Amino acid sequence: MRRPDGFERPLGERAEDAAAHDDRGAQQGVAAEVREVIRLDALRRRRDEARRSAAEADWGRQARPEPRRWALSAYADLDDDAIAEDVHAATGEQGAATGAEQGDAPAELPPERGSHAQRVDRAWRKAQREQRRLDRAEMDDAKREAKAAKRARARKERSEVRRFTAPRRRQLRVALITAGGLGLALALLVALVWSPLMAVREVRVEGAERIEPAVVQEALADQLGEPIATVTEAGVAERLQAIPQIESFRLDVVPPSTVIVRLVERRPVAIIETDAGASVIDAAGVVLGQVDDTTAALPRLDGVEIGSEHFEAVATVLVSVPAEVLEATERIAAPTPSDIRLTLATGQTVEWGGAEQSPLKADVVAALMATQDPAAAAELDVRAPEHPVVRGSSASTGSP
């Protein structure tokens, strides 16, 4: 049977073992106390952290924290931390001594943070740094709020300005749109006017009876290829004044490229002797050219100069006489402006008198010619158109 440990050793050894066992028990008790202190310290720290979190949450809900109150709370926390550190320091020293005696490694303890004054100073600097941080954050928030308020005020002012200036801006917008539309239309018009598509390519002549259309077209040949908008009546009149047979004209522009010239020709009414020979004239005394087959039957003026008073009276008669009477007249003489005489191709004479009442005299002459025998020499006196006289025939006097 084996003996228990220690009974085989001497008594002195057994006493040393008992002492060592008691020391180990004391060390274990100290370690247990240290662990308990550490646990309590951890609980206290968690409690303090919870309080600090609640305080920070309350501070976030407030408009502005009180720096001094925060500093006092920091000092309150510092007192608890100091107590815990003192306990740690005491237990750490005792444990270190016991471990040295036992030859064991010392237990890990929190690092020493200096004296109480140093800790107070560090806490004060930390509180200052935190306070500065909070002040900067508050200042930044204030600046952001100020900027936001400034932007909101600017938006409000712009909104008010827009509201009060809306009619004016509407009028300005309408004016700008109108001006832009007119400018665009003008630009398009100018571009269209000067475009080759709007150039003159055809000159059409209408109303020409005794004038060849080619003569008019040749006079206007320089207008071909020009912008149709630049063709004016003044320019056409300047080019057509070299053609005496044209009394007047009307110009019609037909886009995109046609110009129509509607002529009113001068009416040839008489033949007069000029330096160039027998020439045809109209009632205004304009020489229309030489006598041809179409104008050979016109009456000739005897002793009547163009531009004189005699011609003015004769011209009135020529305008009033119907075409059939004018064609039947061979000569017209006017010794005086009030003594105009017509000699018909049948040999009859017409005492016209002055230029007054020429339309009525013309109608009476036409009626007398229709009732008288052209073979009989007769004199038709219409100086008093209400009472015409026929001489040299079987008829006496009377109205037709």
C-alpha cells in the first residue's frame, strides 16, 4: 500500500511545503481580488460609457450644450477612473510582490497613466479639444444654416421679382419673338429675292397691235437675269421711252421669273409733213414714224404746225371724231382755231367751226354722212350742232 505524498519526507520539508501551500492560497486570494476589482472596474466603465452616450444623445437633441457642465461631468468621470486606477495600482503591486516570491510571471495590469494631476491636466486638454471641436462643428452648422437662409432669401427675392415683373417680361418676350420672326422673315425674303430662282427669265408683252413685241423685249433685254424684285416701273419706263408708239404701260411681276408689260399704244390720227417726209402723229403731236399701208388713209393736216393753237383745236377734233369719219376724211385745214374744215374723200366738206362741242359735232357729222349721197357735192355745216345745215343737195336744212 502506497503512502500519501509527504509522509515519506522529513518533517522540516513537510513544514516548508505547508508554508508554500499557504502562500499559494494567499496568492490565489489576491489574484481573485484583483480579478474582482478588474470586473468591477469594467462594469463601472460600461456604466460610464452608457451614461456618456446618453449624455451625448441628450446634447445632440439640445440646441447648444453647456461647455462648463460637460467639463464638470468629465471631472466626475475622472474621479471614478482615479479610484479604479488606485485599486489597480495597489493590487498590481501586491500581486507583483507575491509573484516574485513564488517565482511566477506577474499578471498583466493596466498601464500606469501618471499622477492624479497629470490625469487632470490631460482630461482638461481633452475637454478643451472636444469643446473646440464642438464649437467648430457648431460654427460650421451655423454657417451652413446662414448659407441656406441666404439662398432661400435669394430664391424668395427672385420669385418676388419674377412675380412683379411678369407682365413686363411677357411683353419683352413677345417683342423679342416678334422681332426675331420679322428678322427671320426679312432674311428669308432677302435670300429669296437675291436667289437665282427669283431671277427674270421671261419678258411677256401684251396689248401690242402696231408694235412688234420683239422691239419691247429687246429694249428690256438687260433685265434678264436680274432679281425680279429689282424690276420697277421707273426702270422699265426709262427703257421704253425710246419707243414713241407706246403711250403708257402697266407692269406686272409674276414670280418667280416672269415680267409682263401691258402696253397702251398711241393712236395715229393724222399725217403731217416733216423734214423726214410724211409722218404719222397722234393727237398729242407725237411723231409715230413714217406713213405705211396701215396709216395711209389718215387725214393730212394742211398748214397746221405742231404745238400751235391751230393744232390744239385740230387735236381736239381728231380725238372726238369717230374712226369711220376719220378714215373718210382726206384733209383737215384750220385757217384759224375757230374755223376748222374737213374735206372728205367723197369731195364733201364739213364746216366744223371751233373745237367746242366736238363730241356732239362728231355724232351729227356721222349721222349726216349716213343720210347723204356721197356722190353729190355737199357741204355739211355743223358749227351749230343743234341746227346742222346741208348745202349743195336737194335737202334743205334740218336735223337728221
